[in-house]
Amino acid sequence: MGETNTADEKEKHEIIENQVLEVIQVQWEQHEETREILSILREKIQMDLNALGYIGRVETQGSFARKTYLSEDETFDLLLILQREDKANVHQILDALVKRLKNDRIRKQPIVIEKHTGKIPYLRILGGGELINVFVGFEISPGEETISIFDLIPMHTQYILTHMKEEMRKEVLLLKKFVKATGVYRNEIGAVGFNGYLCELLIIFYGSFRRTIQAIREWKPRTIIDLKRNQEKNEDVDILTTEMLVGYYPLYVPDPLNPKDNAASSVSIDQFNSITAATNLYYHHPTIDIFEDQICEASAFEDLVRKIVNSGKEVVVLALKREFKEAEVCWQKTLSIKSAFEAELHNNNYILERTKPFVCDEYFGIFISLMNVNPRIALRKEGPKITSGDSIKFLRRYTKHADVVAGPFIDDEKWVIHFTKKGQNIYDFLQNLVKKNTFVLNVDSFLKVEIKEKMLVLGVDGELSNIYETDSSFAESFFLFIERKPLWICNLKETEVS
């Protein structure tokens, strides 16, 4: 598989990886207290659920259940598994559980609990000093259609526990730490990026962190990794168009439990390219710094404006205020907005360089970069039949017209011309789309109303500058979009590549 490491390089990798493991590896016996707290909470929820007259069960899930939990992680996951017929009762059940649990205690400490809304709502609990998410799934059989994104979690856990050898767990920890530090980990529900399950599948397929790194650095867009067939292949895709292909996934990993699902569907092309570059750097220049959390120092807004102007591109931001919406809700809306506006821009001949969704502390939306603020639109215009008396008028008008690029010529017994004209200025187009033509967007009716009434269309002006100065998370996201730097490059030292 490509180049091989020298003995010295292999030794450097081993030393660094052992150092990282010393910091991140969880000693299972140290979490006896956590397991006990989770067990107490499971029993309380189960008793309350039974008292409410519902059939279901509560299980410990996530990386903690699979023993691939990073010591730096701060939350644990429980899964409340309900019957399919209780889909319509989820809010009612969770509200009732909140009322019961908020008056309860764990180890003499009151339980702090709140319900978070989203496509599938969940509970966030602080109990016994631990932060615990209680997600909702539904009882399903293999091959049965899912209701919640959490329905397959128990089967995923069982698959990992069955197929992962004990020595592979530390390899998963290394890979999870690597993707987190390089900024491509999906740390919020609904966000884009690598998740824990995908990292586990990759380690099962390749066998170790080192072999996974060696493989990733040679990935090409549209890499397909099929665990059931033990096969890796690459589909031929034009790299210049990959970012705009509808339904395109740069990485495709069929879920072993449901091959129609792509376990890597949330990995974007930018993240795919970033991880291949990061693994290549680590492969050739092993350094422990690439495993460390990166700090991004966004430059002054004026410096970014100069870079945008010098690039010759046009940048527009579509933003909505979060107004206390859950991150999951914001990501769902953002990805819908991205898809809908990209389609409209393409349909109206604007040349997109790229787009990027964002969810920050105060705002969510998409960044848009275009090749030109005023697209030139190529059009075909049919004139009169060549036997018509109006032919001379058409010929006199268009024979020397500045916008005509071909013709007049004869096609199917008619005079025809091809001409170009400037499209509407991008800011005017987007403002008009948002305020007047929202109905054409392929989003749900509630989001249409929110876009029409609340969406900001921002150029690189004062209003965008104010948001940049006051929301540091927005500033970091916008800075990285303009700079196009993967996060892990921000703190790269010259000595690391010398």
C-alpha cells in the first residue's frame, strides 16, 4: 500500500501513540462509580416508565457500552427503547418522566433534568455528578424500517462487541482522538463529520490505527469500504464536480446491519480531504501535536475582506438566529437550507465555488462563495420562420447585437441566435428569493416562513462585521471558510515539517 515507513519512523509512531494512549485510555475499573450511577438511573427510569403504563426498556449505549470511551468525554448515553406504536407519545412520555425524575435523587443529590427538542427529543440529566443523555429509540427487527436515528444503536453495539477484538479498543481510541483533534469529528447530533461508530468500523476493517492511517492517506473521493464483503474499492468520479453532485458521498461505508445506509453519510468532501491530508502529514512527520486540541485564532475582519477582494470571488452569508434552538434542530435546518439554495443558484446559472453549513453560538446557516457576483447566462432565442415577413426585422436587430454570440443561423426552418446577458446581482437575487420567492425553495413550510421572516442575507459589510466581532464561534467558522485551512493546520509548527 504505497510507501512504507522506515524503522525509525515506525518507532516514532509507536512512541507517540503510546504517549497518547497514556493520556486518553480509560482504565475500566476507574469507572465503577459511573457504571453504578448509570445502573441506578436505568432502574429509576424503568420503574417510572412501568408506572406510567408503557412497555419499554432502558439500556446503557454509546462508546461507554462498547468500551471505546475517551477519558476526555464528558457525557454518557442511555437509550430508552419504546414500542413502535408509542411513536406519537414520545413527548408525553418524556414530559411525564421529567416530572417524576426532577423530584428524585441519586446518592442523596437531586436530579437535574431537562427535555431537549429535535426530530427525536431526548433528556439531558445531571445525576450523581455525571452528565447523561437519554435518547429515544424504538423496538425494531433486523431489516425493519427505522423510526428514529437511534433505533439501530443496540444492534450497532452488539455488532461492535461481537466483531471487535479486545486489543482493537485502544486502536479505536487513537483514531477517535486523531479525528477529534483534526476537527473532523461529529461532536453534535445532526452535524457533519466522523462519528464513533464509523471509527469503530474502520478499525474493524483495517485492524489497527496505524493501518487505518496508511489507508486513509491513499483514499480518493468516492472510496467504498464494504465490511461484509471485506472489500475496498474506488469509484471513478470527476473530482471537479464532486462537491455539487446530488446525493454524492466522498466516503461510502455500507452499514453492516443495513447496507442501504451509509455509515459515513455525514462526512463532507472538505472533511474527507482534510483527514487524508492530516494522515499523510502524520505518516511522514509523526508528531504528538496533531493529537492535541487545536486553537484557531481568527484574524481581523478587515484582513479577511482584503483576502476575499483579492481572490476575485464573491462571498455571501445566509444566517438565522438560533434563538435557543437545539444544535440538532439547527443542523437539520441548515442542511435543508444548503441543499435548497444550492439548487436555486444552479438553476439560475450562478457559478458556485463552494458552500459550507455552520451552526455557531448565536447563528446558523450557510457560507456561499461564488465565482462571480453577476453570472453571464447563455440563452437560445428562436426567431420567425425563414419564410416569414418578420425575418428581416429579426435579422436587422440581432445581426450585430453585442450580446449575440452565435447567429442568426437557421435551425429547423427558423432563425435562431445564442446570446448572453448578465443575471441579477447575487445579493439582489438572494434577497428576492428570501423575501418574495421563498415558495420555490425545497424546504418544509415552517422553514419557509422562518426564512422569509428572519433570514439575513449578508455581504462582507458592517452587519457581518458586527456578528464576526461578537460571536467568536462564528468568527472561527467564517475565518476557516475563507482561509480554507483545515483546523489542524492552524497550530502547525515549522519544525514539524522540516
